[in-house]
Amino acid sequence: MTDNQSTNREKQEKSQGDKPKGSAFGGTGNSTWVEETNTPVVLEPGSVVLDRYKVVELVGVGGVGSVFRVTHVHLGTVFALKCLNKEQPKSDTWRRFQNEAKAAHILDHPSLIKVHDFGLMPGRRPYFVMDFVEGTTLAEEIQRIGRLPVKRCIRIFIQVAFAMAYAHENGVIHRDLKSSNIMVVKTQKDGVEEEIVKIVDFGIAKLTGADEFNQQTLTKTGEIFGSPLFMSPEQCMGLVVDSRSDLYSLGCMFYEALTGAPPFIGDSALATMMKHQSEPPLSLKEASLGIDYPIELERIVAKLLEKDPNQRYQNANLLAQDLIQLESHLKYDRAASGTIGDGSKSGNRAAYIPKEQSIFAGNPIGQGIIGAAAFLAGMGVSFMLLQGELDAERARKRPIVIESQPRASAPTLDEKPFSHIDPATKERVFLFPKTPIGAFLFSEKPGINCIGEVRVPHDQLIGFNPTYDALAANPFLLKKFAPNDLTLVFMSRNDMAISKVFSSLTHLTGLKALNVKFSDFSDLDLKYLDSLPNVSYLNVSMSTITGNGLASMKFLSKLTSLHAGGIQNIETFLERIEEMPKLYQLSLHADRLTDDSLKQIAKARTLRALAVGQNMSVTNEGVKHLTKLKDLKYLDLCGTSADMKCLDSLRQLPSLTQLGLSNDMTSKSAVMALRKALPKVKLFLGTPESNTPEFCLDFDWKGEGL
């Protein structure tokens, strides 16, 4: 950050922190913050207020209120007492304060400040009493160390995402998320230091449900609430905001924590707000002057900072799940444990192997979500939380730790094949270097590191997950496997999965599955698959391939399962979908699908599993087209605009056993209606991407990698 940017930021932070939130901007470039003249509340240490709170000390003074540390005289419990600086019973500030109290009072989550009491003090000064938290703010941490290590950032923002998901599901939008509103509290558990996040100050929270106050008066055009450095484009314009605006603000905080500066800093608050509306953010690498970040982290942050709310994450649970997967991917990557790869231009990578347990096991935040699902299940509907590639059954398997080695120490391999058949035992014997080059994945047992001698039954199906370092040192590594050694190659989220590596696949004629999700696999690399006669599973989601490339594939008719989420021009591919007579599964998340897209998809009458989540233009009309799919067992509509009115269409799917829906379709009345209409269907909440059901494969695989 330049000195000028730093000065501009300090000015804007002062305007955010010391002046009242909610000041209006006019329609000219000369608009400024409007400041009310408030007299701070004075409460002397040792005095007792409201007959039950003994004042310990003044903690801080903000734009509209003061915060004191107090002790309950009967319980001895320490609380924080916040009160407005003067009587304002009829002002917008007073109404916003009441909203803050009511909003926070109904929330009960480990990462949200709990409000225990609120009302009016003598002299009609509004107050509320909340948990007292000792810790540092995220803003203070960033100021102290410049930028936070990648792993630490991810751990913090997983908690933030879960907390905001909970708040949003309870009808509360924060609208003023910023790094100074995130408390980081250090605790000890079993002798190990942990960081717990606490989100504070729902001071301008908007209740999205019924409210006796007219919320439209607080969101009218021109009335701006929030902090310019972290405000969404729609919030900057004074438009009505929703939960996705909070996710944009979260993205700004995430960006700041990773790079040391917010994505946009103008010469004034107004200039900053204009940047939010019109300028694309620099990538993390550009903002940090060349530091390398995992490609999936770049994409997550970029998605959070989309100008169009429809292009962002549609709920915070989806963000949390992506961050969990990323955390698992980086779990054994020592390079990521420093400050953004220790500030290096390149870092080591380790192969992605899922954790031992369900990601929610032992996690109080996750357990809260599971508890909510259990509550719904108690009403007679079997609800489950799909966790994408980290479903609980698979994630219980024993983890494989692949030690990432410095790239310079990665072995240079000769041309001798890795494998041979032991004539005595009929086992397939692999002779690998002493440095691990990856991991073998198996269908129904834990995987193993590819290091030294590895023996595998000759009829055992094998998946291979290479390390970043092994591919960096030996791009043609895959050529050392015999044609029938591998059933699956898994190179998802491997930054060294590049064209040179893909070209070494051509001799693997026994290959049945290829997963290059989140890689640089492009249209030009499709030619390397033409010589692979048995590939039936292909995952190119979030790669650089396009719908045009998919449409040009020579082996479309062989595919039984295709994952192609987050790619461009998918409609071109859909024009050829009738030429896929064996297509059992199609996953097209975040592909900007429309109802017409579903009409085209419905021509694939063999489909058993269809995932079209995160496509907001898909409505009930689109679901009607799917009634032609009589073999459809699994359908994911999460993050679409389909609602309860699509029930009639869903009833016409005789084979349906699993259904993914948006959280807003799971109110009590909706649950009862779904239970009655679809008594045999399992309902999934908020899934970003389904695993591949076994009934969609033409080979026996129940393990990792798909």
C-alpha cells in the first residue's frame, strides 16, 4: 500500500469509525458525511446502572455509542454495555439501534456476540448488554503484521462464513462487515492454542422478515449504511441489499487479510464507492506485487468480489464449503503455512487428500448446522448436508500425508517403468523413488503414499494423485505407468497440471476417469483424450475449458459422467447432448443456465443424476422440462430460483430419491409440504456439487477422486 493510499484509508476509517453510520450522500461529487453532534455517555467506574450493572471501565467510543465493561452485581458475570450517546427516540439512529438489539438478541451462535439485555436507560438513552470479548480485531492484526498467512486466513474466514450463514438463515443482514468488526480471540484447548472468531456490531443490521418498523425507509435510494472500504456496489448506490452484499464485504475483508490492503482505496469515501461500482479488483498476486496464491483461492476471492450479486456465492454455506475443501488441499502444504507462501514467488504443493473425519466433526459451528438438519429430520424428513467432495462417509477414511519436498529435491526419473508383475504372487509391484511422488487412491480402502516399493493386487483398481513437486520436476511422470496400471488420474487443484502433463496421458488406455477440476486444462488439451478409449468419467469444472471445446470432443458418446461447472459458453455443448446415449450424470453448477438450458438438457433421457445448482436464472418453468427424465434419481436445484411451486413437476419424477434445495425452501411449512409430496425422497440442503453416485459409473469405484 502506498503512503497516499494509507493516508486515504486512515481518513476513510476515521469517517467510518468516528462519525455516525448511515449518513447520506447527495447526488453530487461534493457530497460529504453528515455528522450529528452527540455527547458521549459518561459512566463513572464503580457506579451501578440499571440496578444490576457495575461499571468497570470505558472500553471505547464509536460514532453513535459508547461501550463499557460492566459486571452483573448479582451474577458476577462480565458484560459489555453499549449505549447511544444521547437521547434520539425518533431518529433513524434510534431505530437502527433497536434493530441492532433485536437482531443480535435472536442470534445464538459461537461466532456471534450474544445480546442478553436491551432497553432504555434513565434519560431515554438506549442500551444493550452483550458478551464481553477480549481479543484483537482483524484490522489490528493486519496492521500489526501486514498480511496474514494463507492458512490462518482460511481458518478465520471459514468461521466467519458459517456465522454469517447462520445470521442470514435467521433473517439478519449485517450490512457493515469490516475487519474492525471481526474479533479474533485466542483460547486454549487441550494445551493447544486456537483462534475463535467473534463478529460484532450489528449496528445497522436489517431484519429481512416481517418487522414492525418500516425497513424500506432505511434502504431508500440515497441512504447509505456501511463502511466505504468494504461496501458492495449495490450498497454504494443506496439500493436494497441482501445477504450477498454481506458476502461482498466479506470478500473485501478476505482480500485485505491476504494482501494487507482492501481491494479499493480512493482519494475519498465517494471515490472509493465509485471504484466498488466500476473498477475490477487486482488479483491477489497483483495486489501483493507478485506473491503466488493457490489458483482456487484467487477464484474464491474473485467470486466474492463480483459486481453482479447473481455471480457471487449465493449463500455463505457454499463459501464455507469451498474454504473447507481448500483448507484440506493445503493441509500438508508447508509453503502455505507462512505469510502467503512465506512471501515467495513460488511455493511447494502437496496432493489433496481429504481429512479423516467429516469436516463438521468436533466443530461446534458445524455441529450447529448438523443440529439444525437433525431438527428438520425429526419432523419426518431426512435432511442431509451435502459437503461436495467432502461427504462424511468418504471423509472418515484414513488420511494420507504426502510430505511436500522442496522442488529442487524432487527426483529426476529414468525411463524405466514403475511397475512389473510378480510371477509368484501375481501382484502388481511398483518401484517408486524414496521421495513421494503422489498417492495411490483405492475404491474401498485407504490410500497409500507412492514411495519405495508398493504392492497392489493385480485386479485392484488404482487412482493416482501426483504431487505438485513431482509434476514440476517430471512433467512426463505419467508415462512411467503401464497402459493398464491406472483407472483414475486425479489432478484437481494441482497448479502443475498443465498441457505438457496432459500430453503424457495418451498411452493410458486403461484409464476410465480423469479429474482436472480447478486446473489449466483447456480446449487445446482435449486432443490428448482422443486416444483413451475407456474414459467415461470426466471432471473439468472450473478449468479453462469452454463449451465450444466440449462440443468438439470426439468421445462424447462414451461419457457416462460429466462435471463441467463454472465454464464459458456451455450452451454450445448442450446442443450436442442428444449425442450422448450413455450419459448418466451431468453436473453444471454456476454455468449461467436458463430454463431453455434445462429444456435442452431434458433431451438426455438417460440421465440419473443432474446438478444445476448456482444458476439463478433457472426457475420453476425450467424444472417442468425435467419431467421427461423418468430415470432421474438425484436432482440438485440449490441456488436456483425454483421454489415450492415446482412440487407438481417433482412429483412427476418417479425415480427421484435425492433432492438438493435452497435453504429458503426449508421453512416449517415447506418441510411439511415436501414431506407430504415426496415421502421417499431425501432432501439435501445447500450443496455446491454432488459426489458421483455409484449408479452413474460404469466401473466399480467408491473411493476418493471423483
